[in-house]
Amino acid sequence: MNAFKIALLGATLLFMQAARAGQDIKSNVFKGGDTITFVGDSITHMGYYGKFVEQYYATRFPNMRVDFRNKGIGGNQASDLLKRMDRDILDAPSDVFTLMIGMNDVGRKNFTAEERAANKNCDAEIARREKVYSENVAKVAEILAKNSRAMIFFTPSIFDQTATAKADPSVGLNDKLGEYGKIYAEIAKKYPSAKVVDMWGVMTKVNDEYQKTEGKDKSIIGADRVHPFDLGGFVMAAAFISDLGEPAKVAEVSVEEKSFKTFNCDVSDFKRDGDKISFALLERALPMVVSGQAKKAVELTSFDDRFNREILSVADLKAGVYSLKIDGANVGTFSENDFAKGVNLSKLKTPQAKQSLEVGNLCETLRTEEGKLRLIASVEVDSQKEIKEKNDRETLEIIRAKAEVKTVSELFKWRAKRYLTVKPQQTEIAKAIAGIKDQIYAAAQPKPHKYEIEPAKQF
């Protein structure tokens, strides 16, 4: 074992007690051990925002474990939530419920040019649906509030009516979803512990700015104008973090002469010889780092500067260019002014960033496995009368037969086909999910790293 590894091992042992001592940051919403249940339609079902919310909490609070549960079902309206309340949503205790519903309640067909040309009653139907929606959301909220410590209302996600896409723009639909959001805000006033996350407002603003700068062929929403996928899903997670006032800082180290100040981290073995500085650092959190489509959303939401502040600053370096090494690898070169202002490490390819990406990959795996359970739930909720008090074998046969009925929807047939394959694996899937959740928090545990700052070599 070389000297560096020995030193790092020693630092690890030294830091273990400090790491267990607690963080300098805490969640404004959740407590360790909380179960948080996301309730909604396909946008919740498919984990578009859920996986990023999970990654944020695992990396920002690695020693405050919380358990997120997905209770979304594609195609649901508020009335459907009432129908599956006991069987699905309240099947296990929850400390906090989040609720987002509305995309299917609004009656998208009534906003299309084709339907409005053929049907004079579109506006009346839109108004009727809004009234029914308001009544049903109030009923859902009342039930969830009685069965939890706190409620978080999400205003509906957006319908992109401005992008250049093949799907009908349904002008006015997104505006109506904004009005649905106001209904949420009014209902939330009835519950002292309730909070509102303005998904609609944040997503509309970000999408508008995106299209102004890069063109109408761009969107944070998919080509169907409805589903956000990773780009829009990350924007939703950023709205969640922002509107709930969750911590923006990961950690901070400020070096002045031969002393230093820390926030949410611990420094040891600090040495300074002129403009050469070295120390071991254990941060009590990781930055939230993503890949793929979501990287664009980081830019659109200014996420790193607003919510991912992992700052290293040095106040009194001589004029020049300096290299920053972490664990012996050069992660960037910066001027004395850069270091004086503070370098945001979350923007660099650091060992911590790599570790965070591993956590994110596990969250994606979790999303995939949870999607299988939500598929099972969607089929069984749609068939709850037929399968009541039936065993698994009988249930499989009932679903198989139901899928052959000509009048059954194509969506149900598609789901049923997958159900017949996935249902026999349900116990194994549930075990896998529990294991992945353990892996997420194990992977998120911070590790000590060796930092070196020195004048960059000139070539």
C-alpha cells in the first residue's frame, strides 16, 4: 500500500466520527425515516421527476434516509385516485403525500382544432370538467391529509402548446392547466401543513425561455406535448427543491492564509507552503450530478449555481494560474481571482461527481423496477371488481381473458400483455427494489479526498 493510500485510509478513520456527528444542513420538509408517496398519473407513474428527487435527497442527506414510493398510474384523473385509494394509495402508511393530477382531467380533445370545428359544446365540456376536477381534488386532498403528517401539492405539469411538433398544439390547454394550479393553491389553504410546488409556473417559464433563445423546435416536453422525460423531469425536480426551500449548499471550504473555515465538511492534515496548499477533505454530502438529457436542464435551471454549491475558495493567492488536484488527478486550472471568488466543484469532473453519477444510475434502475410494479397496479386497479378475493393464478387467467375482449381499450391490452410476464415476478421485483434502495444510500456515503492546489506548470 503506497503512502497516499495509507494517508487516505487514516483520513477515512479520522473522519468517520465527524461524518456520523451530523450535517450542517437539514431538510426543511422531511425527517429521517419518512415515507413519501408520490400520487399522480403517467408523469408520476413513469418516474420522470421522482428519480431526480430521489437522487437529490440521497446525495444531499446521505445519513438521513427517506423512502419514496411511486403511486402514479398512467391515464388517471382525480376521480380514478378516489377509486384506487384504499387498494393502492393507502395500502401502506405514509408520512408525506405529494399530489399532482390534472393532465387527463382537463379534456385535451376539447382543445384540438378538429374537435372545436366539429363540436360547439367544447367550452361547456371544458367548464364541466373543471368543476368535477375541483370537487374530486378536494376529496382526494381531504383523504390524504387525514392519512399523513403533511401534504405537498404539485400544480400540473405543462402541455407545450407553443413548440413546433406534429401533435395538435391545443391552444389554451396549458393556460387551463395553469388555472387548475390555482385550484390546488386554494385547496392547500385548508391544510396548515400543506405546501405547494408550482410545477406549472416553473416549467412554463423555463420552457418559454428555452424556446426564445434556441427556437420553437426545442422543448422540455416530448413530441406528444405532454410527457417531460428526463429534460422536463429534471426541471420538475429543480422546482421541487426550490419551492420547498431545500439546501442549496453541498459543502464549502474557505482558506485564508494558514487557516480555514468549513461548512458541512471536515478538513484534516492541512498544510500550506506559500502558494502550495494541501489538505484532506470529507464532505458530508455529494453534489447532484446528472448525465444525458438532464444536463441541458441543469443549464436551463442554473441548477449548479442555485442548488448545487460545492465551493472551494482561497483568499490570498499571488497572481497566476493554479492547478487543482483531487486524489492526485488534475480537475482544473484557475486564476487567483477564480479561487478568491470560489470555485464550484459541482461543475468539475471530480471523484465526487463520479460517485453522484453512480447514485443517479441506481436511481434510474430503481425507476425501471418500480415501473414494473406500477404496471401491475394499473392492470389490477382496472380489474379490481373481477379479481376481488382471487389468488394470483386465478387473477392471471382473468386478466388474460379480459385482454381478449374486443371492447377493451388498446392501452389495457398492451398493459395486460406485459402484466402476464411481470406479475409472476412481483415478489422478486419487490425484493430487488428494496436492495436497490440500500445500494443508493450505500453509494451516496461521502468519502475523504486529498486536495492539492499549486502553481500550474507553464509550457
